[in-house]
Amino acid sequence: MTPRDSVVTFPDRPNRLLAAAASLRRKGPESKVLGGSIIMLASMTLVSALNFAYNVVMARMLGPSKFGHVTASVTLLMLASAVTLAFQLVCAKFVARNQAAGAKAGVYRSLRRKAWMVSLGLGGVLILAQKPMADYLRLPDSRILAVLAVGIAVYVPLGVRRGAMQGLCCFRRLSGSFIVEALTRFVTGVVLVVAGYGVFGAVGAISAAVLAAYLFPSLGKELQAQTETGDPASFGEGIQAIVFFIGQVIICNVDVLLVKHFFTPEIAGLYAAVALVGRLLYFASWSAVSAMFPVSAAQPQEDGPHVTIVPLVTVFALTVSFILALSLFPHLIIHTIFGVEFHQGESLLPLYATATGLYSLSVVLIAYEMSRRIANTGWLQLIFSGVLVLGIGIFHHTLREVIVVQIVLMSVLLLLVSVPFLRRHRVALRQEAA
């Protein structure tokens, strides 16, 4: 090799080092997402087990009919969670986006103040409308909804607290909040039902759990800094989050309410048990999304969609495993968990899990788009939630028909939300190649 050759080739070495360093930096977010996903998945496994235990115990102690009343109340709380999760998402995004501690604290305090006003309003509306809502849902006593209103009055501020933890990537503390809620609900519910309070006790435990989760664990010192000017949560971001979670909550819960309305209490209780098993998959999938969102929001806009690899693979693997387990052992699962009274729901388990898995994959892609920009996919999901209500309203001759409607619509939704993601992924690959 001549001296000139050495001069020509030597500068390529630092270029290769710089490229390797850039590659490591790109892997950083994925590693953070993976670590957060592991923490959240482990904790959400425990939370799901506690929630599942609560529902199983309530189903066994109260029977299908009364358990259907409890499930209807839980579903109303889930509908209210559209606002709660919207505040959580916006808080997480802007806490993560702001670099200064004072700016993060400013976002949290501003959203917390607004959350209390909204949450107290929601609780008041439920109290005022408890009689017509109880009649629609065929509840035996409208005061059940008044008990639920206590928890809803605190539910939105709880979302802001969790959003702050999520934005700071304090996944252990965020996990603790969910565990406190689930554990309180289970213990309090069992005690109150055994004490003879029946459906009132089961619903009262739900409100008590929300209060406990708001108080514990503490936020820590990260958000106690003096407020500074930073990147505030915008109105557009708030609208986007509300639209997304309204669509999500409708898709995840409206089938239970519609079945409660169209079918007898016994059949509605059977469907509630099937939905309860299927939702375990969604809750597990959401842990990966929770870890991805703040990491993606904090990344520069020009970065590619690398952070989606871990959650997409995780959700796909969970979906396949879940469907296989429910297909191979439906009898064992239903009889062991709920008892012989629920045996008619065996054939519905893998179908419901299929619908849930398809939707969970869509949520990963929609959440990624929202973490980067104001996205149209949230509006698309909202449209599909309305179509789902219409579809079940038309096709509800059997429970199987209700689930098939969901599978068809969730397949189309996944196909449509994949289009913008794949387009941006292709652009990112071209930029990296250049």
C-alpha cells in the first residue's frame, strides 16, 4: 500500500466509527422501550391477575345476572376513561417533550387543575342522569351509579398523575399506581360482598380503588420544581387524545353495553365473562404501548419508526399465544375460572381474542403516529367505533354474530392504519440508505 493509499483510506475509519455511534444512539430508544415494556408487562400481568380475580370472585359470588350489573357499571367507568386517558396521554407527551424540570412541573400542574374541573363535572352528570341510565342498562337500583360517580369524580386527575409518571419514564412508580388500584378493588370488593352489600359492595370497591390509586404512590420530587416556561400542552393535542380515547373506549366496551341491552341478564353475564378473558390480551398489549409512547415523543421528528419494532413484535406474539391457548383449552379455562354455569362461552373465547388482537396491533400504530404529530388515524378509529355500534345494532342475533362483526371491522381498521405507517417507514429507510 502506498502512502497515498493510506491517506485516501484512513479518513473512512472515523466515518465508520461515527456511523457505529449513530447506530448505537438509534438503539438507545429501543432499549428504553424494551426495558419499560418489561417492567410494564410484568406489573400489568399482576394487575390483570388481580382484576381477573376480582371479576371471577364477583361472578362466582353474585351469579351471572348480578355479575352483569357489575360489569355494566365497570363499563361505564371505562367509557369515562376516554377523558382520563386523554389527559394521561397529553401529560405524558409534554412532560417527556420538555427538558427543564420546571417546564415539566408546569405542564403537570396546569393539566391537574383542568382535570379536577372535568372530573367533578362527569361525576355530577352521572348522578343527575342515574335514573334513565339505570333503566337503559336494566340495573335493579339507580343508586349503584351514584356510588360509581364517586370514583369517576377522581378518575381524570388520576390520569394526569399517571401521565406525569409515564412522561418521566418512571415505569416502576406507574406500575405501582396500577397495582394499588387493582389490589384495593379486589380486597375491598371481597370484603364488602361477603359483608352482604352485593352489587353495591362490588361497585363501591371500584370507587375506593380509584381513590387509593390517586393517593399512592407519591409522584416524587421530579415535579416539585418551580414552574418555568416550556412547551405547553396544546389544544390540538388535547383534542387528538380525546378523539383517540373516545374511539378506543367505545371499541373496547360498547359491545358489553349493547349485549346488556339486547340480551337477557344471564346471556349478558355470559358474554361479560368471555369479554373479560379477551381483554386480558388488550391490557397486556397496552403495557408495550405505554412504554413506547413517551420514548417516541421525546425523539427528534426526523428519526424513523424504529421504536415500534418492540411493541409490534410483543403484541403479535401475545396475540398468537393467547389465541392458541384459548383454542386448545377453552373448557379448562371456562370451568376452572368461572364455573359450569358459563360453559356456553367456550367456543367464543378464541373469536373474541382474535378481535382483540387485531385491534391491539392497530393501537400500536395509532399511538406511534400520535406521539410524533397530530394524526388522522385517531379520527379514523373514531369513525370505526361508530360503525361498530351500528354493526352490532344490526347484527346481534347471536353472541357469535356480535363478535364476528368486531373481527371484520378490526381487520379493516388494521389495514387502513398500516398505510401511513408503512409509507413513513419506507421514507425513513430511504433516508438512512442515502
